[in-house]
Amino acid sequence: MKIICTKDYEDLSRKAAELIAEQILLKPDSVLGLATGGTPLGIYRCLTQLYRNDQIDFSSVTTLNLDEYVGMAPDNPGSYAYFMEQNLFSHVNISPERCHIPSGLAKSADAECRRYDQLISVLGGIDLQLLGLGNNGHIGFNEPSDTFTAATHCVALSESTRSANARFFSSLEEVPTQAITMGMNGIMNAKQILLCVSETSKSEILREVLFGPVTPSVPGSVLQYHPNLTVIADADACSCLPSEYRY
């Protein structure tokens, strides 16, 4: 595990984007696992700027997003497909055919989950997986549970997760109650994982994830078992970590 504590969110975003850019430069046809939410926004802005500066080329890159809300059409502003289009895909030279996100409108959620796992396998797995961290320790939408779920699956979203995501909607009532999320196999089989965390509100759960017991009640704690995990967190998020990891 490598932990990088940055002075602020902007520094976090820049360092994370540089790591992703390095992956693309080393392997132009990389399979990138992408995340949504507040933390990746700065990373995607930095990647866009690197592209505009002719420092990276997305033309051979393939992406796999972690999750999507059940019942959300891709053109719905609340969907993660829309989020990715607005914040990254429309700003770089990536082919739409290479951008993969679970379908929130699939007639059978179970069939869609199986299709997504097969797609991950066909693509040879993920070269670099970008992750954020939920307030309750979730990664992707893998919520606290009694067991780790290996496969892509449909999950009932916790009230804390829905409340945290309500900022992306007009009201809490509009936040979907279910999502399709990549399971722990897809995440943990990635060759490299980049976990990015910001804000004081995530400081205690980050400590639990990195230094607490590995338990499905704190889903992100499973990352302790990954052989190539890089954590980039700003000074606020690092405030509860041991002193040697603070900025």
C-alpha cells in the first residue's frame, strides 16, 4: 500500500490524473475502471487539460464504470452515464463504443450483471481502477453487509448513501433506491487500484478502511489485500491517519 497525502483537493486531483496519464502513456490501449461522485470531478478536469495539451491520447483507451442507478436512462442528468459524458467523455478523444457503463434500463438486472462481468473478462480485466470512498466505507456501490459480494450485482442503496448523493438531485426523494455495481472480483482483480479521498468527513472511515479489520461491514477494507494499491488523500482526509501519513 502506498499512501500519498496532498496539501489540498487540487493537488490530489493533479497527482491522481498524472498517475492515470502515466498508465495511458505506458499502455495506450489500457482498460480504465472509472468512478463517479464528487471526488473524481477534479481528476477528470485535470485529465481533460492534459488531453488538450496533447499530453495524453484516449483514442485506444477502454473504460468500465463501476455502477449505474437502476431505472436511469443514459440521458437523465442524474445518471452516471450522463455524469461521465458531461465531465470526461465529451471532452477527450475517446470512442463511445469503448465506454462501458451498466445499463440502468436493462429488462433483467441479473442478466445485465452477468453481461457486465463477462465484458470485464473479455476485455482482460482492468488495468487501473479509480475508486472513491463512501461515508460508510463503500467502494463502487458495495454497501456494508455481512459478506463481500464477488460478482456485479443489484444493490439496495443505504439511506446514508442516498443522502450523500442527494446533492446531485433536486431532492432526496429523486435519488434512486437501487443500483447495479461492479462486485469485489472486478475491483480486486484490477492490476492497479487508485483510491482517492478528500474532506474531513471521510477521515475516520479512511482510517478504518486502511488500518482497521478487514470486514464486509466496512467494504473498502478489503483493499488492504490488494498488492498494488495507491491511496491519494488530501490533508483533511488524512487527519485521522497515523502521523507519518499526514501532510
